[in-house]
Amino acid sequence: MNTLTTPPTPSASEPQPTSPPSSATRSAPPNEWRKPAGLIITIAVIVGAVVLALWVWNVIEHHPRTDDAVVRANVVGIAPRVRGQIIKLNVQDNQAVAAGDVLFEIDPADYELSLAKAKAALATLDQQIEVARAQDAQLKFQVKAAEAGVERAKAELKQAGDTLGRLQPLLTNGFAKADDVDRAATVKQVATAALAAEEQRLNQAQVALSTLATLTAQRAGAVAAVDLAALELSYCKVTALFPGRVISLNISVGAHASAGIPVFSLLDTRNWYVMAYFREGEIRHFGAGAAVEVYLSTVPSRRFAGKVQGIGWAVQPTDAIDIPHGLPLVRRELNWVHVAQRFPVRIEIENPDTELFRMGASAVAIIK
């Protein structure tokens, strides 16, 4: 009978046959090689990040930028210089206008009448001046005659006074008669009255002669009245003094316009600027005249050149209360985060595109 026998199990003390090493085991680097390479890569990444951070900080510090910027332009209220009813409106809201375009017209009827009245007054005055000028030669002769009459009356009065002065002392001694003294006194009174009459005639002649000078002096005022009436009539047509766009137009024909009160506004499209707000630590790196790149949020691909016109010197503090003649107010609170103050910087745009720039649009400003 056959019996199955199992091969003997080798004991632990017997030597075991070894298999040849695999290729994966032979090619794997030791741990001592992997550790220095990983350390070098880590250090390189850290150094690169630090260098990049320093470069970015240097760019931001010496070339500040801000997206807290707004496009601005000057807005002028269009107010008539005369009052009246609007009879013609030549523009619409948001319409572009050129310098010299007539925006609207005011009823000129009242001002035409005022001009006609002033012209009529000037014509009347000119006629009076012509009459006075024609009488001037005769009036001058009358003045000369009146002056001669005054001189003659003065001489007669002097003679009468001298005669009376000689006769009065003789009357007490009996060398002169009372009738002679009375006649001399009467002659003196008559001479006094004659002198007064001649002086009155001289005054009248001088007044008549001065009429020409008075009328001539009044003519300048009459001419000014005509010019003023013509000027007010020209104000009935309100024109644009500069190219721009009509904004805030909310009236129609038939509305009453008052002098000095704006009817609508006109946006000045000749000059555009950006009000950019930079942190107080950044404004020390630039000043007036610094070059700026401006980008509009509506067209971020377009770059516009500008220059710093000026930096604001004052802002209204928002965390302080001014108590006149009182003690300073210090709040009992702790600000964990200090927010840097921003100052407005006005940037004049050198190459604005009037079709793209809109007042109030957001922008980005980069100091170059």
C-alpha cells in the first residue's frame, strides 16, 4: 500500500533561497537623495514669492493706482438775462450743441417797444439840440449885451452914490438944498433897480445859452438807453457759449423764464477731468504734473492719458464733532482697524473722447 509523503518544512535555522531583486527596487533613489531636493524647491518657492511680493509692493508704492475715481466735467446753468415767455425751444435733452447755437428764444415784444421808445427819446433830444445850436449865436450876443448893461448900471449906480455922498454933508451947512439931496437919492435908487434888472437879464441869457450844453450832456444818457434796450432785446435769444450737451431739460414752449434763474444745464464737453481718491500714504510719491493713465469702466480696453492738476489740501473729517468754545469730544471706543484717509486728486484728461466720457462714470487711475 502506497503512502503519501509531504516534503519536509524547512526550519527557520536553515538558509532560505533568495529571489533576485526587481528592477523597480533597484531604480528607486534612497531617502537621503529625496530630502535635499524637496527642501531646495520649497526654499525657491518661498524666495520667489517674497521677491514677487516685494516687486508688487514697490510697483504699488511708487506707482499708486485707485479704482475710486469718477469722471467729471463742468456744468453751467443756462439762465436768461431777461424775463419773458419762451416762444421757441430749439434743443432736446441730452442733445449735443455747438458754440453759438440758439438754445431758446423769449418773446421779444416788450423789449422791441422799449427799444423804439428809447430811439424816439433820442431823436427828440437831437432835435432840441439842433434848435439850441441854431440859437446859440443869438444867445451869445444877448449874453454879451446883458453883460454890458450890467457894467453900465454899475457905473451909473456908482456915480449916483458918489453924488449923494457929496451932497449930504453940504446939507447940514446950508450949502446944498434938500431937493438936490432928494433927487440924488432918487437917482441912486433908480440906478440900483437898473443894475438888478440888468443882472436878471444877464442870468436869463446865460441860462438860455447853457441849454445847449445841458442837452448835449443829456445825449450820452439817451444813447446809453438805446444801447441798453438793444442789448436786452438781443438777450431774448439765448445761445450756447461753448460746445456741450443739454442736460436736465424739463420745460416746454410757453413756460415763463425768469432772469437769472437756470432753465436747464449745459455740460461743458471741452474739458474732462477725473477726481481720483488716493490714500494719504500714496500722495507723497507724486505731485502736480505727474503723468497718469486713466481707464473707464465702460471701455476698459481704452487708455487715456492725463496729468495731475492738483492734490486736495483739505477734507471734511467724518469722525469728529466740532463744539464751538467747548472741550474736545473723545469717544469711548477702540478702533481695531485704522482706515487711511483719502484725498481727492484732480486729473486733467489730455485726449478725451467726447462720445465715451460721461459725467459720473467710474474710472481707474494709475500714476506713471
